[in-house]
Amino acid sequence: MSIAYLNGQYLPLSDAKVSPMDRGFLFADGVYEVVPVYQGKPFGLEKHLERLERSLSAIKLASGLSQTAWIEAITEIIRRNGGGHQLVYLQVTRGVAEVRDHRFPDIVVPTIFIMSSAVDAPKKEGPLSAVGISAVTIPDIRWGRCDIKSVALLPNILGRQQAIEKHADEAIFIREDLVTECPAANVFIVKQNEVVTPPLNETILGGVTRDIVISLLEKNHILCRQRPVMKMELFTADEIWISSSSKDLLPVTMLDGNPVGEGVPGALWRRAAEMYQQYKHNLFGIA
């Protein structure tokens, strides 16, 4: 039975009920994070907590937990759920208000919820066996503060579903002819051995995996620039990658029904993916 954390208590997930008057239910007034866990150890936890604090600050919500308290609670959830490989989901909403109202309640205690789900061990085949995924470009109709990791994910869900209905694996959002991101991943392109990714701004959620990939590229003397990426650059790119905590680093080999580059995972992606796998191996002893 899965164990969850709810406002200081560790409970069976089935007992961790939240009031329907919680503003997270009513107005999506909250933020969240998802932390991958390998061999019982959280990956990039401090960076995830830093992003959580940025999101909380942006919506003027104080969780009341210090970083140490967050780490202790997450560590305990991982332990109580058996260690191994997991995905830890944590969410903070503004809390249960007495009256349904769009303004901030005067006195309310935030609802802090943490749960974990087991995941399969990372695949051991490595980059050499990758076949790539397909993607489609779609208009970015989301709101103007996508840098906040908000629980209001309806446009992201609709975007991903639009990709599925077009028989693709992923969607790439386009806003005013510029590439932003995927519904739950960041985007990289490669052109003439140069890696490019859109710079962070209010239309893009900065990814922990994105930051790690950029750092690894720089340490291995691979040119990586952060600059605006035009939609048309996707169609002339030699390679396209997407990155996220749950997907790691994936190659896009088909875009809008056309091959990307030669239609197979590119050489620079393989090198970057190998560096990323080695980085995880050094931390956790996994492939």
C-alpha cells in the first residue's frame, strides 16, 4: 500500500483525503514538482526544490516548510514506499477556504501533499538502440506564466492529446512563430554540430534535466547556445531532442510527418545521451 504525506501526517494513500473546498480543486491555485528516484535516492532534489520555491513565490504562497523539512519528508516517503525506483509527486495548494472566492483567503493553511509511485528500472539498452519519437507542431495557447509549475495543466493535456490524435508521440508548442517547449519537456535542436535551446522566459518552464544537459554539453566542449528558435528552424534542423525528468533525453526523428535529418537518432544526440547516462551512473550506479 502506498504511503502519502498530507500536512505533516504519513497516511495510506487511500486515507489522504483533501477537502473539495481546497482551492487547488476549485481554482488550480497551487504548484507541484515531480522528482525521479533511483535506487532509493532522489535525483536533482535541490534543483527541484529551488524551482518549487520559485513557483510558490510567483503565486505568493508560502508552504511553511524549510528545504530541510522538505528533504526529510520526501526521504521518508521514499523509505516508506520501499526505496528502489520511484517518481515522487509533491503539491502545494493555497488550502481550504471557508468561502468560495477568487481572492486569497485571509487566514488559511496551505495543503501540502506528497505521494510516490513505483516505476520500472531504467532501460539498459542505451542510446545505440534508440529509434526516436515523432512530434507535431501546434499553437501554444497557454497562459503567459508557463514558467510557474502550476497544477493548471489543461492546455498541456489538450496539446498532448492533439499529438496523440495526429498519431504522434509528442507536441512542440509554437508561440508567435517561436518554439517554446513541449507539454512536459524542453526542446533542443542541432544545426551543423551546434546545439540550440530556447532561452528561459515566462513562456517556458525551466527544466532540471535541461539544466543538466546544458552543463554536460559545456563540460564536454560541445557548443550549446540559448537563443530564440524559429519554427522553421525545426524543419531544417539536423537533430531535435526533448528533455524532462521522466523522459531523460529523447531524439525526435519525425516532425509533422517528415523525417528530422536522416530520420534516425543523430550522432550528437547519442553522445549527449551517453554523457547523461554516465552522469546518472556515477550518481546511482545505474545504466
